[in-house]
Amino acid sequence: MLYTVGYRIDETSEHVTIEAEDALEAAKFVKSENPKASITYSRPANYDERGAEDAAASGP
């Protein structure tokens, strides 16, 4: 499943979407890659692979 993780480093906010088993695992992965980051949120992504394909296929 895809999860979106928001984080801050100094004054900069960022987010990434990664595949993980759950939101905690996704947050731990981001923290391990960026030890100075403060995790602000971790949640399921707003779309999945099927939804992304459907949106692209229904274009103009």
C-alpha cells in the first residue's frame, strides 16, 4: 500500500509517497533516511496505482 509521509527539516517542509506495510513503517523509513527530520504526518496516499491509471485513462 502507498503511504504519504510529511516531514520538516529546519524550516523546510517536504513529503514523500512510499510503499510500506503500514503508516508507522513508512514514517520509520523516512526517519532512517533523514535522521534530522521531524515527522509531521503519515497516512495512506490519496490514490492507489489503479486510481492513478483510471485518472490517466479518462483524460480529455
